[in-house]
Amino acid sequence: MAELPEDEIRSALHRAADLAADYLVGVGDLPVTPSVVPGEIGALLPDEPPLDGEPMERILDDWKSLIVPGLTHWNHPRFFAYFAITGSAPGVAAETLAAAANVNAMLWRTSPVATELEERACDWLRRMVGLPEGFRGHINDTASIASLLALAAARHRLPGLDIRRRGLSGATAAPVVYASDQAHSSIDKAVLTLGLGLDHLRRLPSDERFRLRPEALERAVAEDRAAGRAPMAVVATAGTTSTTSVDPVEAIAEIAAREGLWLHVDAAYAGCAAVCPELRATMAGWERADSIVLNPHKWLFTPVDCSVLFVRDLDGWRDTFSVVPEYLRSWDDSVQLMDLGVQLGRRFRALKLWMVIRAYGVEAIRGAIREHCRLARSLAERIDAEPGFEVVAPVPFSTVCFRATPGGSAQEEDRFNERLLERVNASRRVFLSHTRLPSGLSQEGAPPDRFVLRLAVGNLKTTEDDVEEAWTSILRAARALT
Ligand SMILES: *Cc1c(COP(=O)(O)O)cnc(C)c1O
């Protein structure tokens, strides 16, 4: 087998670039979600792999006929579900080139520019979000992995536990992790994966604005100490996944310092907003964290995947994970990215972050984030002014949580909102998601939480008209259901 001849390399890549450009420019004209049932796409694919190769021309024809119809268009201006994101053109160009270079950034010498660009791009980001020097950034695939690594580093630092040598079987006291009931499920997964046990994750009830209560944290730590357990780490969330609430990081940092807890700040979404100085204030205190994660692939216009983890004590971090067999030994004194986590191999993800920051510049990035926040705020105002609807959480960033209030029992209202979401999404013109939030009004027989709709603005191409269309279709669907 040989690589494609030069003329075919060129034609395949030019065609792929054209298809990508057509997609980026035209995605807004497509329905935002596909019209397929489970198994439908799989049934179109041959059971057997081809014995003989096919021309790239024909394979690329399938992009429009087979692949695009099965896509949920995350790059669509009316994608408002989960956290809306953007794979921007500079990022897409960078991904193409990173694939062409196909380096493995495990060591400095296995591609010096990958390590050095990663350090520089992360340091640009550190400056952009106003974190002090001393935080060193590196890139992982996701915030879930970053939080897992942070809790592993916290466990490594726990006094009296020689985790590297003896593992958890050397523990005389069970390590405990604290977070609010609004923390992301990746924290549960991290606790599971690290063998700490879900019984040792304290998910503390949040306040009426969905923030961790520092008094509850203090109390839980005291109770665990009294019971002979070992408080290990607290996860403060800056921008929770349901409502984007921000835990009181300063007060949590104070307790963490006093109690010797590792402070990990999960700022996967809202950390990106700290690029705007006026949005940074809510995160005050995060500069005291041991580790902070934020996802440029969420709200900094960088294609999935790109999650930046800032670490204060890089030497301690490296001690947590580093294992160096002879064949991977280095003689230079650079950071070796393989030492910073579990995986050996690493993609050259810094290229896209660096290209995105350069292509737009900090001011334009700030402008885009401000515009997303403005669109969300103005929608929230309209929802609040609409009889039969309510906004159910503050809107500090670009995500609105709301529900219809048609009357009836809590269960009937929940059911109405579920059907409302189904109906709005069935139009395929917009795509929203949902969550459940603690209700506060624990009337007899009421569900402990309420079903609420979520609309997140985060795509670079989203305009006022797109949000308007979403709101109009919500109103129309609500009327049809009443
Ligand atoms: C989205 C999100 C995550 C998970 O992000 P991944 O990068 O997909 O793992 C974690 N925490 C918060 C607060 C999030 O919003």
C-alpha cells in the first residue's frame, strides 16, 4: 500500500476544505437536529469493511448524503442546548494542520513546538482571564479528565497517605471530597474512578441561588473530622452546568486554606467569561485555587476538544503521575507533557487555541462573550414579562433557565414543560435542553425538584433573530398545549 499520489492528496484535501467551508457557511440553513431514528444510519453502513480501496472522491460524496443528515449541528446558530459552542474557522484550519503534522506531544523532543506552543497559548489564556503568574496551564481533552487528575493530585498530597507506594489500602482514614449538589457529574465519576467511593463525596445542598453554602462546607468538614475521616478536597464550581451559578469561591478558598483542603475550581464554561474583566468579579478567590479547569471548546470558539487546566504547584502535580521508563527518558529540562496526567500520547491541541486567539484577538473575543450575555439577559427579561412563564435562576452569563407556569399540580406543570420542550425541539428549527432544579416549595406530594428548560447562547453566529425565533416557537408551542 502506498500513500495517495500527490494529485489525489491535493484534490482530496482541497475538496475536504471546500466541504468544511460550505458547511461552516451554510449550516444555519439546515434544520438544527437530524430527522433519524436510532439504528437508521447504522443500517445504511455495510457490515463488512471494503477489501479494495475506494476513490476519495466517492467517499467524500458521502459527506453530504450520509454524514451531514445524521449530524446534530453543534455549529448551528440556533443550537441552544447544553452549552452552545463554536468550532470557528481558524480552529478548523488548525485542526486540519495538526492532523497533517500528526505529532505526538508526549515529550518535548517528540515535537518541541507542541510543548512550547501549549505553554505559551495556555499562558496567554491565563493572562486573558486575569489569573496570577504561578499558574501553569496545560491542555487535556475534557474538563472531566482535568477534574479527575486534580482530585488524584489532591489525594497524592494528602498527609499520612503514601498513595504512590501503598495506594488506598494504606489509608487509615477515608478521604472525602466536597462539592455542591449542583456540581457536575464528572466529579462523581472522578470519585468513582479514584476508588474513593461515592459515600465519600459530600454533595452539599446549595442555597436559593444554587451556590454552595460555605457554612454547610465547614459543618461537613468538622463532622467528617470528628468521625475520623480525612477531608481531602473541595470542588467549587464557577458556572454550574444547570444554571451557571457561581459558588462563593473566596469564602470556600478561606475554608480550604484553613482546613488544608485542595481547592479545585471547575470553571469549564464560565471560566471563559473571565476574559471580560467585568464578568471576572463573580469568580474572585479562584486565584487561590490549587487547580482550575476551563474549556476553550465550550465558550472560547475553539473546536472540541480543548480543555485547559491551570495548576499552581506543577512539581507536586508531576509527582502524582510521573513514571519514566528508559525509552521515554529525557535530557532536556523542559516540561514533558506525558508527566502531567495518565495518558502518554497527546494531540497537538495548542495549535487551534493559539490560532483562535490570534485570529480574533482578545477584544473581539470579549465582544462576542458580551453579546452572548446580552442576548441571554434580554431573553430573560422577555420571559419574565410574559404571563405564564418564569425565569427560575439568575442569569449571570449566557444561559437562561425558565419554565412555563400553566397552573395545576407540580407534576402537571412538569409534564407541561416536558411536552413544551418536546414540541419546540420537534420543529428542528431550534434545539434546547432541560434540567431539574430544587424547587424550594416542598409542598405535600410535590416532586423534590422542577423540570426547567435551558437556553444557552454560545455560538459565534447566533444573532438576535435566532433567539427571537426560539422565543417565538416556545410561545407558539405553549399556546398549542394550553
Ligand atoms: C461541561 C462541564 C463539564 C464537563 O466538560 P467536559 O469537557 O465535557 O468533560 C464539567 N463541569 C462543568 C461545570 C461543565 O459545565
